[in-house]
Amino acid sequence: MAEEIGRILPRTRYPRRRAVAACLTCRERKRKCDNSRPTCSFCQRIGAQCEYSAHDASSFDPASLTILDRLSVIESLVENIQVSSPGV
């Protein structure tokens, strides 16, 4: 069963940060931005003004931090179960 849990739950040894570097035009139009500076290829192609937000939104929101904390607790519980019952 421990092997099954290892396959189902992803490893979270490092924090995942969401990349939010898309320009405002690509964000608004829900397009994939290539983040080229000073103008991304999409804005260049359509002749739009390419602007990037000065706000860094790549940090974790409170809900994500709570989820990561809970996941860490679950991982440690699973590791303790595996250590205490190696023959199972």
C-alpha cells in the first residue's frame, strides 16, 4: 500500500511557484506570452502596446500555503508509517 501512495501523491520537497510574467495584453486575451522584452511576439504581431505588471504575484496565496502545510503533515505521517512497519 505504501508503494501505491508513493505513486499517487506527488513529491513536494520543493515549493512550486506559479510563473506570472505574462504581459497584460496576453493575460487579458488569455494567450501564451513568450515574455520577450520590451515587446512580446504576440503584441508585436498585433501592434499592441506590450506592458508588464510591476506587481510580483508569484508568491503563494494563503490558501496555497495552507494546502502545502497540510500536505507536509500528510507526507510526514506516511513516512512515519513506512518506517514503523517496514515488513508490511
